[in-house]
Amino acid sequence: MRSSHPGPPPHLDAPLEVSPADWEPRQIYYLMTGLVVPRPIAWVSTFGDRGIGNVAPHSYFNVVAHDPPHVVFSSSGTKDTLRNIRARREFVVNIVTMDVVEAMNFTATDFPPDEDEFAWAQLTPAPAAVVDAPRVAEAKAHLECRLVEEVAAGNGNIVVGEVVHLHVDPSVWRDGRVDPVLLDPVCRLAGSGYARLGALFDLPRRRWDDVEGSPPGAAIPRLE
Ligand SMILES: Cc1cc2nc3c(=O)[nH]c(=O)nc-3n(C[C@H](O)[C@H](O)[C@H](O)COP(=O)(O)O)c2cc1C
């Protein structure tokens, strides 16, 4: 199908139809990261050569299994984080909350590999329980991970990690679980955009047993 516009139009007065090959990669990047929102942020900490601390945010990130738990994040190209993980096969995903958002953003600076990013961002490296990679002590939760495999996808190098240990700070725990309001996670949007959680709501799921035989639409759970 032909693309409807040769590039991002200032105003869109008809539906946009675009094939990735027809736009500059940068334009597709902004379109994709504007549409796939909000994204969680993996603040990935590793040790480099001679134990130099490295920490960098990755919003191409998610949980993909829970038994045993696995996460993925993707490095666009090969960066220090990926090099360190290839060498040591271990890393920590630090959960990004509002109280560390400025430090997180600063660690996206393109520091040379021999610069300690913990020191630059005034962060405290804390030992992990199971893996030999540092945790960011200031983070409210940490997922200690072992590399399972790396998968290439376009310019992305997807790192699949098994979570072998978790840490959660008491301050974000309520009624037997992580409370999203107490956690106050940072949501990644496009460009330099971020968001916080807005209004929370519940929406129950139906079982087929409860839906079968009902008139179309009648069993759809509605917002209060
Ligand atoms: C919020 C945020 C999310 C980011 N997500 C990614 C990502 O998913 N993949 C990636 O390769 N770079 C991402 N970056 C850019 C890297 O953090 C940046 O290139 C960093 O310098 C890499 O550090 P390293 O060389 O120490 O690994 C992101 C930056 C920010 C601020």
C-alpha cells in the first residue's frame, strides 16, 4: 500500500497510512515511541571492565514470563550495557520511580565506558544478593537477572533475562502487594516526554461460563 504522506505532516486531516520504508528511520522512531505508550523503564546496572559501574535506562522493556520470571529489554545497537552483559552474563533491572527520575535521565548521557556512571549521577552501588552486578541503592525495587539469550530484531538487540532474585522496599508495599500509587513509577513517552500514573481503576475479567448464553454486549464489564 502506498503511504499517504511523504513524512510526518504538521496537521493530519485524513488517516495516516505509512510503510516504514517510506519515511526516515528517525521519523518512524518518533511515530513508534509515540504510539507504544506508556512504556516502563528498565534502569539496567552492570559492571564493566575492572568493575566500573554502569547504569543506563531502557524503555524497550517488559516482563514476558512469570514462572520462572523473565524480562526483556532491547539495546538499539551495541552500547556499554550490552557489552557488559555479553561479557558477564548478569545485570540488575532497577525500577524507575519519580524520586530517581532526574538521576535516571542523566545516566542516559553517552559516558565513555571507563567512566563510572554511579559516581557521575551520585548514585550508590549496592551489592546484589545472587548476581555479580551492582544495584542502584536509591531505587525502590530491583530485579537481579541472568542472561538467557540475545535475539536480534532490526537495529535492536533484545536481551532476555531470567529474574533470579527480587528486592522490594517496604515503602511501596501495602495490603500484601506492591501499591502502584506508593511505587509512583515513571512512564516513558516519546522524545523527552514522561508521565506519572493518572486515575486508577479496576475492570474485572469475565469467564466464558459467565458469558455464554448472554445477549451480545450484555456481559461486557463496564467502568463504574
Ligand atoms: C528514558 C530513556 C529510555 C531509553 N531507552 C532506551 C532503550 O530502550 N534502548 C536503548 O538502546 N537506549 C535507550 N535509551 C538511551 C540509553 O539510555 C543511552 O544510549 C545510554 O547512554 C546507554 O548507556 P550505556 O552505553 O552505558 O549502555 C533510553 C534513554 C532514556 C532517557
